[in-house]
Amino acid sequence: MPHSIEKDFTFSFATKEHTYSLKVPVVLPLDISPKEFTYRLVNAHRLPCFVIKELEDKLEEFVKKETNLLHDRNADEAVDRVRKGEVNADELVNQWLPKYNKELKIYSKPQELSKDEKFAEVYHTLIHSPALETLLNLEHEYSLGIEKLIKDRNRDIQHLQEKQRVEMDQALSNVGGVYRDEDINTLAQRLFENTQVIENKWQTELNALHEQQKNEYREWVHRVHEDSQGNVNLPSYVQRLRSLSSVLPEAEEDERQAPVSRLEESFTIHLGAQMKTTHNLRILCADVLDLCKHKPHTVGGVVIPQPQRLQTAMSLYSNSLCGMILLVDNRLNSYTGIKQKFSGACEMSTDFHFPTLAGQLAQIEEQLPQISEVRTLRRIANDDEDKISLHSSTSSSGGSTEEKDKPGERRLHSGDFYISKHSNLSEVHIVFHLVSDDNLRTSEITSRHPVILSIRNIIKLCFRYDVHTITIPLLLTHEMTEEMTIQWCMKRAELMFKCVKGFMIEMATYSSQQSKTIQFLVPTGLSEDLFHHISNMIPTIFRLSNPLVVKSS
């Protein structure tokens, strides 16, 4: 049965002196548009320009008619083959049925929600119901249990380290007598192994408690939802759980202290010339981890869930998410520096909705070899296109994003970022872990720096995926150092303000008129005068939304 056929197309046109006729073979179905085929005929046969419109109309009519005839003929032949038994009808049905089920919604099976998706729907329903207070109190009680276990762990490890320090000091003071150099090495190895055993023991207990709390909490959420179906009044199961969570502990002395206020200033801005969009800017001076840690909150001397926790929980499954950029090194772990502190903030309470930070990092690490292969192929393609050597490409890049990767290598470059999701942090749902290096401390970076280009991509993701609040480190650092003079800070802040403004104008096409909140975070070591100098730059770079004051006569 032919799927294509060749037909002769004839076209005639007349001039003042003669009548001409064109006859060309056409393969149907036509793999290009009739308009393009018309211009090919005009160029190939040197046809006059006044026949182009008529030729195109005739050709389009011919192609449409003959193609329909071909399809009808092929269909009749296929039906005849089925009727004659040359083709098994049952096999055809088995081939077509899955295609209909996948293509047409009326024939497809209803999509079955996963276990996590069902829990998300149930939780979102309950968090906007009278069960809200109970759920938050239960989460708070669980976090207190985790906090107690972590305090016991830290106390045990500190006691062990003190004991080992004394033992090592005694050994070092007796080197050459009771102890030899080999004995010191053996002792150090034994102390290290003992520390590892204790740390692993506590980590196992912590993981077990996290998993136990997560399973219990999810079961309670489903039972509360089932109990609430069809009941107008507060479900009895909620009342029972409320009685369990009503006895909250009294605050300790350090928890009764008033929270420390932080420098903060907010602006409302307009972006765009014709299609103006309104956004909120906020500059604040704080530790980046303050946005993650749950701070003690007391009323009447009793520890209660932090008020910010209410907003974070209610917007967890919504189109108003909160994100944060965390500057990290190129190692995918949480053992040192700010990554270790962030990991500690994550483990202070159980995440009932997403995998643990360690689990998410493990999933990301599995994808690193694929990323390395993509990066290598992209670099080779660029080299072939530009006709230059690999050495000159990497040396002229001005950053580490073009460094050579070995096959299957598991490492990150400056400007790379990975994402983790959280439901147990204070003011953040999504964390963008942005890889940076020491050259950010110089004052010579430009808007083409890999880290700044990655901030553009992060803002793009925020505009696309309903992250309405994003916190950006304004100076591209989380702590103040000696080389960060007033001039350095002002120059870096001006660069970031202008870049972010350009990115927001560019990305506004992704979210129409939706308003965003951009928080510019500066380190806590910044002086109050410098903070005000930086905040005074915003009105000079952004267009502020000022109220119109009308005086009545």
C-alpha cells in the first residue's frame, strides 16, 4: 500500500504573444508548504512574477485534492485488508487503544495521586480549617522533642571531646617516656574512631525520631481529615488532639528575652514603561540563617509556635512561595561552614512534607555525572562552532564555568546552583544553593560574572513557578571581611541593584502583572550608616510608587 504517490501538475498562463504550459511531477503528500514549492517552481523555470499568486492558488488546490484522494485510497485498501483477514483486527485494536487513552481525556483513566500528593491535598485543606491551631501545636511539640535530643547529643559529644582532650594532653606530656610517637598516633586514631561511633549513634537516633514523627504526623493528618468529612462542628479527633497539645512547656530564662530588632527598610516600585508592574523591595540587615531558624516565642512565660510559622505553613501549597539564595562552596555536602549551620537549622525539627536535606543532596549528587557530560558536549560544540582550541576557550572565559570536566566527575563550578525544598524552616520554602568562590571578594566583577548570571536564572525560576518572595545576598557574601570598605560595598550594591532591576524587567513577561517581593540581605557586620547609604540608592535606581497628595481648597 503506497503511502506516497507522484502526480503530474499542469499549469497554463498566457501573455500577449503566446500561451505557455508548465507540467511538473509532484510527490504527495507534499513535505513543504505550497507557497514554498511555488517559489521553487518560479525560480527553476524563470516564470514571470505576475503568475505567482495564480500558480500558488492552483497548486494548493491540486495538492489538497490529490492528497485527500490518496488518503482515501490508502484507507479503503487498509479496510479491505482487514476484511480479507490479511491483518488481525484484534492487533489493531490493541495498538490504537493505548494511543486513544493517552491522547483523549474522555477515554483515559483518572490519574491516581501519589501518597505524597494525597497528603499535600489533605494538609492544605486542614491548614485552612479549625484544625490549624492543633496542627501547629503538634508540630511545635515535635520540634521540642527534636530540640531536647539535639541538646543531649551536643552535651554528650562535648563531654567526650573534653575527656579526649585531657587524655591527649596527658599523653603528649609523657612523650619519650611512657608514650612513643607510634602510641600517640594510635591514640589519636582510637579517639577519632570513638568520636565517629558516638556521632553515628546520635545521628541514627535523630533520624529514627524524625522518621517516627513524620509517620505519626501524617497518620494523624489523614485521620483528622477523615473525621472532619461531613461534620459541621469541630471534629472530635481534633478536640482530642487539641487536648494532647494544649499543655505547652514554660519558657526558659534565655527564651523569655525580647527578640533583637534588625535594620530593615521597604519600598514599593514600578517597573516597565507602558505595561507597568508594581513590586516590593526590602533591604534588611540580618544573618541569612535567621530566615531559617525558628526563634523562641513566648506569651505569658509559655513557649508557643512562632507567628511566622503560621504564614509559612499556610502558604506551603500555594502560589505564594518564599525562596532564599544561599552562597555555598563547590562541595556537595553539609559538613563545613555555612552549609553545616544550615543543615543544623534543618534538623532542628522534622520535615513532614519533603525528604531530609541529606536525602535531597544525595539525589542531586546522582545527577552530577550527567551534568558533567552535558557541559562537556556543550563546550565541544562551542569549540567546533568558533573554530578555536579547547585551551583558548577555557582560558578566555573569565570564570570557572568553562573548566574541563573529567567523564563522570562529581563537582560543581562557580555559578552552578541546586535547589532544596523545606517545610520546617521559619520564613523559607525553597533554598537556592548558589556555588561561589573567593573572586567575589574582589571589586572587579561585572554583570557577566557566572554568579550574577545564575541569579538571573534564579529570578527567572521564581517568576515562572510562583516564588513570590526571594531573598538575595546584596553584597554576594554572608559575612563582612576587612577588604569590604565603604566604597567596595557601595559599588557592589549599585551593581546588584541595577542587575536585579534589569532581570525583573526581562522576566516580567513570564508572570504578567503579578507582584513580587525582592529582599536584599546584607551581613550583620554592616554599620547602620552604611546601611542607610545603601538603602538611599534604591530611589535613584528604581522608580518608587509615591502617593499623590491633593490639597482641597
